[in-house]
Amino acid sequence: APSAARIVAWSEVLALPPAAPPRRPILSDDLAYILYTSGSTGVPKGVMLTHRNARTFVDWMAAEFEIGRDDRVASRAPLNFDLSVFDVFNTLAAGATLLIKDRRKVREAGKSSAQRHREYVAMLRDERATVLYTTPSTFVTLLEKGGLDAAVPLRVIMYAGEPFPPALLRKLMAALPRTRVANIYGPTETNIVTCHWVRDPPQGDAPIPIGREVDDTEIEVVGEGGRRCAPGEPGELWVRGGTVCVGYFGKDELTRERRVESPFHPYPAHFWRTGDYGRRLPDGTLIYHGRLDNMVKTRGHRVELGDVETALSEHAELAQAVVVPIPHPRYGSTLHAFVLPREGATQARPEDVMRFLEGRLPHYMLPWEIIVVSEFPYTSTGKVDRQLLIRTRSASDEQRI
């Protein structure tokens, strides 16, 4: 029987039009991606970042942390969190191995929080992870519940997204004595703009420096009226450079509020107002003091929530502590401390913790109540969900004073 197959000459194949549409040239200032962040407001904002922003960030991270083909990078961040940009692009660009835990297995029903975190640490150990970049909250949980220790061959860890209480960082560094530790800072809107290598375990309770500017970045500490602050004087951190975003998607007015003309340059230049509060030391090192909107008025005094959290972190039987403000008609705000005791704790009852704080803080900084929890809720980006804590502080299974 005659064959139905058609014979096609190779010259005919070569003459066919391409199956895929022609590639559009990509320019540095073209939009690369949009990351949604709610920050401290709880209202999502789409941060528009260009190829230039991403490339500047990735190139600096690759050089600073010497990511190579032998590295095994553990990816902890979801793709909507800016930490994932490093996980994916730096790992693939270096030809390194990206370790991704199946989130469906992580969330299997019936597993306790401790079991899930022990399994994650076991994965890091078994897969010989060498690099991990995540938030302080996640590191504390992996340490306290997962048993993170030197059996995991991490050569470097980087943390960002929130301050690391010095007492808890000391414990992490004691558990990982051969691992290098870096504190890197930058809101989603600016990518990473500073770096500080923590070479020795911190002493005392002074905040960990966020370091100095990375390549192609300029930071000014700005006071009221747009004036440049003197060394040691606190103010808002303004950032300009190759990693700063275009603005917020669909929020032109908010973009104009944050992207401001420079009062410090004789030529046209723009800064991004971060809303973060900090100061510069005489040697050029920057210290982060929290969000401007984390400065709350309580009992007639201004209080930085992080200062109360730092005091709580010094309690030997607390694994973690978070302080949130609640509006009050008479006092402006009242402070509410959520504390997570260590396993086997005997002196972590609310009244024990309050007595501990009374010896370290002035009266106006003492929490209105202390709430003991069995675990903290987390956002999808690995930070403690402070908004949820505020909404659920009256849950029936909490202990109060």
C-alpha cells in the first residue's frame, strides 16, 4: 500500500518562519518584576524593579559572598519576598545548587511546628547546605525548634528584614562557630544597600550595625526640614543608587512622597525615603533604630518597640519576644509583649518576665500586659505577623498579667 508519509527536504525546514516570536531586546531600565510588600502598614504595595536594579543587586551579592559552583544555597523565601531574588538568580548565575523544600510536605497535617523545623534542619544537613539567607525570626526558630547546629556545613549565613536581638544572635553564633555571619539591610524598594560582617558574637545589648553602603549606593541620614544629620544624630535613612526601585505600581502619589529630589546635590538627583530610622557613627558605620512608625507615644513618652524587645531577649528562658502597640484613648498607645518560652522553662510566667523587665526598663516602657504563646504566627515572608498578634491578643489560650 502506498505510504501516507510526506518527505520534507531539509531546505524546506530551514525556510520555515521561526515558531517562536522574535525576542524583544531587553533594556536596563525595562521593568523586570513587581514585588508586593505590605511593610508595616498591612496595605499591599507593588514595588516596581528594573533589570538594572536586579543586576546591580545580584552582581554585588555574588562578589561579596563569593557564591561559586560548589555552593549549595538553601532557598527559604517565597517568590514574593525579595530574599528570593538572591536565592534564585545568584545561585543559577553561579552554576551552584539550589535546595528547595517541598512546601506541601512542610505543611503536612498532623506535624507539630517543632517536627517541621527539625525536618528542615535535617534537610540542610543531609543536602550539605553551604549558604542560607533568611530573617532573624526564621533563624531563631530553626535554632530553638529545629536544633540548628554545626552539623549543618553552612559557610555563610546572611540575615535581613528585621533586627536580630544581640542575645539571640550570640546563641546562633555559638551554635554555628565556623559560619560567617552578615547583617544586610535594605527595604524591598531599595534592595540591599548596606552590609555588616558580624565577626565576633555581640557583647551587651547594643543594636548590631547595618554597616556601610554597598557599591553604587549613597545613604544620607536626614532630619526635620530635609537637613543632613551630624554623625551620631538620628534621622530618616534616604537612599539613592542603582538598586532603588522605579516606584509603586498604580500609586503615583505615594511614589512622589517617597522619591524626592536631593537637597544635597548641585545636579539633578533623587533619593528614596525609606521610612527607617537610624544614625551614622563617626567612622561611617550606620546603625538601624527601627521604623519611624515603630516609634510610639505611650504614657507621655516616645518608645522604640525594639528597645523593649531587646530587653526581653536578655531573659535566659525566653526563646523569642515581640512587642506590639495597641491604641489607647488615655495613654496614646499601650505596649503588649508576646513571649515564647524555651522548652523546660520554669521562670517564664508573665509575672516572672515582668519582674525581670522592672529591673531593666523605666516604668513607662514596661508592657501593659505580657502574653505567653506556644508559637508565633509568621507572614509568607518569614517575619512574625505583628498585625495578626494585635488582632488576636485576646485568644482564650493565652496567659496574661
